[in-house]
Amino acid sequence: MKKTTPNPPETPAVSAPISHIFTIAPNIDTETLLVHASETLASLNAITTDLAFELEGSRRHVALAMQQLVVLGELLVNRALEHLDVPDVAPATRH
């Protein structure tokens, strides 16, 4: 018996131009970027948590793992923001 479908099936080459729809203005300061990153991660945290509780089994475990990675990202960004808030003060020298 002859197989008529190639293994794997051939797919037409799709060449779509890369589009830069979303850009970040080059003059945005680091604190603003981190604040927006933190807010984005907080939103993603809420979305993945909601999704996880709609799933069961291994898919739920994957969603919860994703949620934990998002929380880790939030912690890292928030710590970076704390470092920006701390003024650079030279320690007092004793004479």
C-alpha cells in the first residue's frame, strides 16, 4: 500500500514581514519601565490564576507553574524598583 501523504506533510512556506506594531519610546526612564512591567506581570498573575482554577490535571499544574514564574518575575521587578527608590547616600565616615 502506497502512502500518499508525505511524512511530515509539506507545508507551504509562509513569509510574513516582521511588523513592529508595539514599540517603547527610547526616552522612557527605568523606573517607569519597571512600574509598567510590574503592572503587566500583576495582570498576568491574575489571568493565569483564574485559568488554573478552570483546568484540571496536568494542564492545571502547567498553569500554576506559569503563575509561579510570573510571581517570581513580579518579585524581581519590585525588588529592582526598591533599589531605585533608595537614594545613593555615602555612608558617614567616622573621624
